[in-house]
Amino acid sequence: MLAVILLGVFCLSVSLLNLSLATIDIHLVVLFIFTVAVGSRITIQIPRFKSYISASETFIFLALLLYAGEFAVILAAAEAFATS
């Protein structure tokens, strides 16, 4: 468990160091707030399976596609912290 925590802190640190502040806009801020505040509370059932996926995972993937991987890592860490 300690190795996973250290690896997560390392990935978050690398993402924060490589962050491009020029790409931050109002859409990213809204996506960030919505993901942390609401995304983990909404679950969607996958058709023909008994498993569920939270909406926050979809929003993190959207951040990965629209912005860079650094923003997705930071968003995932913030969402995991807020959920826990």
C-alpha cells in the first residue's frame, strides 16, 4: 500500500511540474469543479453487465482528451481525495 501511495505522489508531482498554465480556461475550471463536486455521486450502469461506472471517470477521460494527461492526473487525484 505504501508503494502505491508513493507512486501516486510521484505521478502527481511530475504532473504538477509539467503543467502548462497557458491551457487553463474557464471550461477546465467548470469541468474540475463539476467532477469533484458531482461526478462521483452519479453512477451509470453498463448495459448487459452488472457493474457500474461513475460519471467522474467519464469526466476524467474527457479531460484527458481535451487537455493533456497532466490535467487528467491532477483531476483524478482531486476526485479520489474528495471521494475518500
